[in-house]
Amino acid sequence: MEAGMMRSALTEISAKLAITDVRDVQVTDVVEDGVGGFVRALRVFGEPNTSAGPALILEVQIQSGTKTDLDITTPTLSF
């Protein structure tokens, strides 16, 4: 690890992860997976590397045979 670079911690708690120092969360569009189903990803980014931009901490890819199964419901959004 480079000097002065923060590292995000991942802690497994049962079936949950607690991630610290999150700087960005991205959810991709639902796309066809090429085998008759659909896929989307949830990406969690941490502290940026020196010049490489935000560091990817975790990517979770979810897949289903039905596109609407991958819809994401959130509480009232406050962007």
C-alpha cells in the first residue's frame, strides 16, 4: 500500500458487509447477460488513488431471468 493512502475496511457480519470510507456508490443499468437473462452491478468506491480516481472496493453483480427482478427500490431519494 502506498504511503498516505487510506484503505477501506470490509467487515463481514452474517450476510452483511459494513464498508467504511465510502466515497461513491454506482448502480449500473440492467443489461442482457448474453444467455437469456439480465444482469446489473452495484459498485462501491473508496478513497481515490493518487491519480487513478476512486478505488473500487466492492462490486456485486446480480442476475435474473426476469428484468423486473433487478429493479431497485429505495426510500425517498434526496439527491
